[in-house]
Amino acid sequence: MKISVIGAGNVGATCANVIAHKELAKEVVLLDIKDGISEGKSLDMWQTAPINLYDSCITGVTNNYEKTKNSEVVVITSGVPRKPGMSRDDLISINAKIVKSVTSEVVKYSPNAKIIIVSNPLDVMCYTSFLAAKLPRENVFGMAGILDTARYRSFLATELNVSPKDIQALLLGGHGDTMVPLPRYTTVSGIPISELLNENRLNEIIERTKKGGGELVNLMGTSAWYAPGAAAAQMVEAIVRNQRRVFPVCTFLQGEYGLNNLYLGVPVVLGSNGIEKIIEINLNDQEKELLFNSADAVKSVMKTLDKMEIF
Ligand SMILES: NC(=O)c1ccc[n+]([C@@H]2O[C@H](COP(=O)([O-])OP(=O)(O)OC[C@H]3O[C@@H](n4cnc5c(N)ncnc54)[C@H](O)[C@@H]3O)[C@@H](O)[C@H]2O)c1
């Protein structure tokens, strides 16, 4: 079993580190275009193995896709991150070309891989990779919902002074300010959130969640990596251990939720075949409207991709 992570920057290196610590594969390959960076980071990580007691071997390579051959799962994090003042959508002109070329190389050597996209703008980078990979939609999907939900759950845990382990929540839509947190599907060990928090405070937390990525960009001058890397690794774990976890995942929709031919975050069952099932939940009129607004925002970024004429 081999897992590859493309892009050895903040998110990619963190993700590879979590994968190795969890011993999700015997071999983890970390690939970057910059000479030496993935070799150096991999060596540094491997030197934590005797301390943290794991034996997944991490190999760093510079642009050598042959080393990724026969990967079960490939996580694509290559691209530029956001800087203060930029939206995720601003990244498209650079990252679409990177994600297209990286995906083509990945499938050349791992034609059956499950591909997890992390690069932004997430929903449209998933579509870019899907077009380049020419694989079934079950194989190509993106990480955003686990991260956005984790941000929401962590804010709620702080607010209620309870363990984040006991907060369950669901969030739909695109990975941007139009994401759709669902208070109706938010519980604390089964207790509806409305029993524990007033509506105004909950709405403030929802607004903070929507801008959660931007909050970190403003604090650090670049986008986050610990939670994004861990979230992508959690998806890898669900696949390689065939856990059939239910997660919000950025998935290609073909009629589900009344939406067609675009990537958007929806709950799915994630297992060894990738997307095992898309779960369609009942939404009220207001939730549907928010989801359609989010879909419109993603469609407008897809138009920018079309104008680039890279396919
Ligand atoms: N989906 C999410 O929730 C989420 C969360 C955080 C970050 N991101 C996105 O993930 C991406 C990576 O973020 P980061 O903070 O790790 O950035 P980073 O700059 O630290 O790392 C990106 C790495 O990609 C490499 N790279 C660039 N072009 C490449 C190519 N053609 N082949 C191989 N490697 C290449 C760079 O050399 C760099 O090391 C960004 O697009 C960011 O916006 C997404």
C-alpha cells in the first residue's frame, strides 16, 4: 500500500506527517516541484519515527512521478495559498494549470488511484482534476467539508465549554463564504444545538465559521495547515481502512440535490472505493436557497476556468 502527497508545502507536509503517524500505509511519497524541499521534509519526518514509534516510511522526491507508481490514494495540495486580501477564487489562474498537469502525471502512474484535492479554489480544482484524470466521479473528490465542519465544531466546543468530541455537525455547499452550516443538523451528543445556544449567538458562530479561513490568513499571512492537513489525512484513513465514514466531501453532482455537473460539498459515505454513496438529506426552503446560492458562486468560478481554455 502506497499513499502519495503532491505538494510538500504547509498542508502537504502536515498531511504526510499525520498519515505516517497513523501508519496508514507502509510507504508515503511526498512530491514537490521545488528541488530538495520534499526530500528534506521527509527526512526530518522520518527522524521522528524512532521517537513517536511508527514505521511508515516517508520518501521525498522532486517531480519524479514514477516514485508515486501504484498509489492507492493521492492527495493533491500543490499550488499557491491565499495571502491577506485574496479570496480562494483569486487563485484559479495559477492553480488550475498546476492541478491539471499534476493530475495527468498522477494518473499516468496510478490509473486507479483515489484522488483527494486540497488546492483552492477547491470546488473548481476538483472539477479541473476530474477533467484531467478522466476517472469516474467516485475516484476524484475534495477536502473542505471536514475542515469547515471542524472549525464550526471547535468554535461550538469553546462556546459551550464541552469536549469537541461530542459536537456533531453537518455543513453543505462550496468551500467559500457561501458554505451552508446546518443548525438543524447540529447536535451535542444528540441534544439539538437550539437547546443549548440562543439563535443570535449561533448565527455569530456560523458567520465566524464561514470566514474561518480568512481569519487565519489575516493572522498568519498565509492560509492554515494543521487542520487542513489532518482533515485530508482523515479522508485517506477512511479510504485505506474502508471505514465507510460519513463526511461532507466535495463531490461531482449529477442530479443530486437538483444540481448537475458541478462539484459541491455534500454528505457521502467514504470507503475503499472512494465515494461509496451520496447521501441526500431533506432540506427546508431556506436551506435549499442557501445551497443554490453556493452552487451559483461555484458556477461563476467555473466560468473563469472555461475562459482559461486549458481543456
Ligand atoms: N481545501 C482546503 O480546505 C484548503 C485548506 C488550506 C489550504 N488549501 C489550499 O492548499 C494549497 C496548498 O496550500 P499550502 O499552504 O500548503 O501552500 P504552500 O505554498 O505551503 O505549498 C504549496 C506547495 O506546492 C508546490 N507546488 C507548486 N507547483 C507544483 C507542481 N506543479 N508540482 C508539485 N508541487 C508544486 C510548491 O512548491 C509548494 O511547496 C493552496 O492552494 C491552498 O489554498 C486548501
